[in-house]
Amino acid sequence: MCDQTFLAITFGPCDNCSQNKPLMNIYLKNEPINYCSLCVELMACQGLAKGETIHTLKVESESLKAKLEEERGKLHDVELHQVAEKIEALGQFVMKTRRTLKGHGNKVLCMDWCRDKRRIVSSSQDGKVIVWDAYTTNKEHAVTMPCTWVMACAYAPSGCAVACGGLDNKCSVYPLSLDKNENLAAKKKSVAMHTNYLSSCSFTNSDMQILTSSGDGTCALWDVESGQLLQSFHGHSADVLSLDLAPSETGNTFVSGGCDKKANVWDMRSGQNVQSFETHESDINCVKYYPCGDAFATGSDDATCRLYDLRADREVAIYSKDSIIFGASSVDFSLSGRLLFAGHNDYTINVWDVLKGTRVAILFGHENRVSTVRVSPDGTAFCSGSWDNTLRIWA
Amino acid sequence: MSNNSASGLVSLQKSVKQLRNEAGIRRIKVSQAAADLKTFCLQNAHKDPLLMGVPSSDNPFRPPKSCALF
């Protein structure tokens, strides 16, 4: 979308030369250092070990990459679909639109389910964020954001607040009140500040912390109450488009995917990038963890979805067909992880058998790109949002 | 950008360090990982409403065949 701008989060006195300059935000041994660009240059030259030059570093980088490929290749003894050959094939799927949520005036960009399995929050291009009751299709709350293209929205685990953001570069949290007359916009709390658009946000296991990803190439963990930055995650070389938190049993990690075609797995406490996967041929639009937390799926503009296993440290399955040429904008797993739902830019939703790698159904209904797909917390239905201004609940 | 060479150097150093870390992590064979994924799927399949289908009376989204209006 936008070119990556100069990564300057702050402007102020440099830690080293004390002049007021734009500061480059870099990390040494996990400590954030606020040096101006001149001091970073000097430090980089001093930091070179004896005999290291750009050339030797490049050579080492190439050889390490080759070694990684080789190591990963050694363990590739079988394909996932081969292991799954003996399993019964899935029967015919009948999934229809059970509810259509109409009310947005413009493209629906994002949605999220509440843990009570019936409420949904959705956001759209015109700046409106609406909370719906999916059983009755009634709108419960509506907020107008001061910006357009609200690309990210999330429901708090308690169900008492929603977070959203987009072109305003911020993530704002709105507490939901039962009083219909109350103006929600008045209670708004700005939590995250990025230097480019907010692409995705998610609450961690509590209402107190939010994880955000942005077009500025970084992800960040924020404390909701104080708005303070708790940890930031650097490593992508282009816009980060999506993130997903590991299911609670597996601990403090999350995965992010971006326009640099990479999917990175991060440790939330240290800020370290623990694993990185780069096999897609184009931007990764969406990343989602497998229900057990040992794998994750990605949907990309190269019209494929891929499954990466974290313990084997490689891609283990590709879900693609020659007839699918439009990018996948959003993916999600069913509760057992057997089905993968992918929303595409050709207005359809493809349903894949994760283990066998075959497509089990194509769902038609939307009249424009499908921008977001999410399975409900109890797995009874899934909701899709589209550029045709509607959301559909399928079961 | 005027400091292209310096930022190139810094980012190269970072990427070499990152690659060293990644080369060192422990990995398991794909056959074992795939077998675990398969086991998880099959064990949880019966709990998956979208996979198994639920009777209309239980699923709040599927309308029941007949409605009684009072």
C-alpha cells in the first residue's frame, strides 16, 4: 500500500551525542537504544569484528541461508497428504448463508467474534464500527471513527470493549455500555501509536494488553490502561498485514505476516523473532494459528494458502489450484483444524481439507471481494465480511 | 537515504545474527509433525460442529424446520 517510510518513532536527544535529531530505534542485546543516524553509523563501524566487512557478512549470510535450507530439507521425509491418505475423505458439505448482516455503508474490512459466540464487531471503509447480535441480526452499538479505512477491529475477551484502528495510525479502545443513549465516542481511549496505518489488532488473554501490527513494518504490545508500549517487534522489511496469537496452551508467541512475503514467529516477552518462513511468492495477507498451536496457515496474494509446522520448521502443505488465480485475503480454521476457510478476491470462499490438501467446497454469495473470514468461538458457524458492504454467517 | 551504506551494514549484521539463531533451533521430522497434526484433527473431529454438522435444534444459526408462533 504505502512505501515504508523512515523508521523514526521519536524525535529527541540522542543517547550518545545529545543532539536533537530523529532517532533510529534499534536494539542491542534486547535493550532499546535511541541513537541518531550518525551515531548508529559510527557504532556500526566500530561493532565490526576483526576482518568483517560488508563482503564477508554477505558471504556468511548466503552460506547460513543455504545451510538452513539444507537442514530443513533433511527432515522433509514425507508430505502431509501422504500421511493423511488412509483417513476417510470428507463427505459433501452443505454450508449456506444463514444470516446476512446489512448496515454498513461501505466495504467491510474486518470483523471479530465475541467470546459469548453471538456478538460480532465489524469495521468498514467509511469509518463505522458496528457491534451486531448475530442471532437476531440487530445492531447493538455503532461508533464512527474519525478516520476512514478502519482495517482492524477486535473484541475484548470480557466482551466489554472493542478495539479498532486504521488510517489514523492508532488503535483505540471503546468500552461498550449497556446504556443505548451513551455516546461511545466520548469514552474512547487511544492506546497504540504507529507511524503508519494499523493493519491488525488483537487483545491478548485479558482486556489489559493489545497486540498491534502496522504498515510501518513493526508489531507492538501495548498496555491498555496507560497506553504504554510494552514491547516492540522489529524484523519485517515491509508492511505487516496480519497477526495471530498462539492459543493459550502453547504460550507467549504470536505469528505475523507481511508484504515482505515472510511469516515471522515472535516471542512476546523478549521481542525476539524465533522463526521465519519465506516461501510465498507475494504479500501474505493473513496468518492464523492451527488450533493446537503447533502450526499456522497463511493466505497470500499469490492465490495460495500454505500450512507451516513450527516444530518441523518448514512449510508442510500448499492449498492451491490452477483455477484459483485471485489472492486469498483471509483464512481461518474450523475447531478441529480439519477445515480451512479461505476468503478470496474473486468473491468466493474456498473450503479445504487441511490434511488431504483437497478443496471440499466453494461458497458463493458475496458480490465483491471477501475481506475477512472468522470461525465462531464454539465452531458452530463462521462469518465472512466483504467489500459488498455485508457480512454473512454460514453454517 | 543518505546513510544507505551504514543502515545496510547494520541490517546485514542483524540478519546474519538472526540467521545464526535460526540455524541453531531444534527441528523434528515432517513425518512426526504431520502425524501429530493428523492425531489432533481426528481426536477433535467429533467436537467440530462445522465438520460433523449439528442437528438444527442445537445450532442457533440453522432455522428449525417448523416455527410455532404464539
